[in-house]
Amino acid sequence: MLLGDAGDDPKRELELIQGLLNRQVDGLFYNSVDRHPYIEIIKARGTPLVMLERVEPQPDVSMLRVNELQAAWQVTSHLLSHGYQQVWMISGPTEMLNA
């Protein structure tokens, strides 16, 4: 398994994708830094792809989405059921997709 972090930089994201494709990876789980992912580059190489979160559905692209509201409710309920009384959430800037 190879991991890449683009640091919210679309140019770095493209470099990582090209590097992984050049290594002839068997497939990609891909969470883009913006709403314009490099899907066509990956598809053109014939590499299997699963998009993670926050992009519009596209033909022939598998997507994995999380119901964040439901997940937050489950986590909070779990913590409260174990006696925690104060539950906090820390989030990044709203303009960042992964925040």
C-alpha cells in the first residue's frame, strides 16, 4: 500500500497521481483536494479507481461516501454511553474539502 498527501495542493496531487500510475499500482482510492479531480488521467491509464467523498458522481467511477451527520451522531452517542459528558469537535477551514 502506498499513500500520498498532497497537502491541499492540486499541483502536488497531480504529481502524486502520476507517480503512482508510473509505479503501475493495481488501483487507487482517491480523495481529491478540490472539486475537479484528475479522474480522466487515471481512467486513461486503465487503473481501477474508487473516489472517496465530495465529488459529483461520474459515469464508470465507483464512489464511497460517508453520511457524516449519521457518523457524528454515532460517535457522540458512543462517547456519551461511556460516561463522557463533554464532547467537542475540531474542524479545519470550511473551504478545505477534507476539513
